[in-house]
Amino acid sequence: KNEHFEYHGQCDMVLVKDPNFANGLGIDIHIRTKLVRYWSYIQAVTIRIGNDIIELSGSSAEFDPEVHYWFNYEYQDEVETMAGFPVTLFNKKTKSHKTSVTIDLSSISPGQKIIVKTFKEFLKVDFREPSAKAFGNVVGMLGDFNTGKTLSRDGATVIDDFTDLGHEWQVLPADGRLFHETSVPQYPAMCIDPEDPRGDRQRRLDESSIKEEEAEAACAGLKDPLDRKDCVYDILATQDLDMVGAF
């Protein structure tokens, strides 16, 4: 549906899951979020296709020259393909640590890719030219590919409260442990939510040194209005005008 929604909390979550992906190879994409006051960000992403697993994390260090990834739980192990799909690592080698892992799914559908990007310690997952052939049967926090409905694990109940959606798709033991190390919380401990996200957010915004007008000016060059909205939010939350570079 190309809609944006927010979940702010800390835990491992199932972004995408389909055991029948690519003629039975199967795919799982898990994200790990970290809570900072009233907001959270994706701290690490791990992807399993078939028997191969790749994980990427960012870095807050300036001019960090490394791509911080694990392939089949080995740090910076050589990787050219996973489950037969070409993999490309990229490092722009800038002050703000911009790296990426690209999985080329063109053999399923032309131009189709999964790209995980870092900007400083922040990560995003981008699905390029996604098709129903590849993702028509996925479940997870992203929702149903064909209808856009944000469904629960039962595949029928629509969850419109995105805090509840995040909790619903917290990684369970049955989903597997894909990250190379564990992080708090792990089920049965529940996702950690901000105590008062709306109230704390407003108080923080009132106290901010970077105001909304400055954030809007910094993000004005972005073409997508939803990207501009997210960019403004991220700048105000982090109090960092450089966050425009993540878009």
C-alpha cells in the first residue's frame, strides 16, 4: 500500500517470513530495534534465504572503514552469493558510515533486490521492484503484500494499533534465532516500549535546539512526501540535521 507507520520499542521482530519463498528455499528477515527515550531505530538486520544467513549492523564512529556484517555467523566472512542469489557489499567510506548489502533476486523477477543500508548506526531495509511472485505469500510486520493489511500471526485479524503490531511480531523461539548474538529482551520477556511516547515526545520537541522549521528546510529536497515527513521526524528525534543523508 506504500503507507508509512511507526512502531517505537525495543526487541527483535519478524519483518518478513515465507517458508515457500523461491521454490521452497524460504526467507526470514528479522530486525533488531533499540529504544532511545521516546523513539527507536533499527540497530541490526538479519536475512535468511535457504541455509544462508547474512546480518548487517551500523556504526556511530566517524569514518569507520568497515562493513560490519556476519555471513553464516562468521564476521566478515567472504560472500558472493547466498542461496544462489548474488550478494554485493558496498561501503561509501564517508564520515557518516554509509554501507549496504544488496541481494539480487533478478532470477525471480527482473530488477528485484533486497537492499539493507546503514547510515551511522541506523539501518533500513529496501525492497526494490518487489513482485507478487516473490513476496505474495509473505507474513510479518510489513503486512500482506497484496492487500497491505497489517495482519496478526493468525493471518486474518487486522491490527491497526502499531504498538500491538510490533508486539505481535516479536521474534518467538519458533521463528528461529538468526542474529549472531542475543540482545535484551528475548521472548518470553516482552518488547520494551517507551513509558509515555506521546507526552515525552512533545516535551522533547518543546526543548529541542533544532526546530521543526529547520528540519523541514533540511528535508525539502526529498521528492517523496512520505520521505520528507520521516526525515523531519528523524531530525527532530535525533537532533541531527545530518539525518537527511539517510534518505
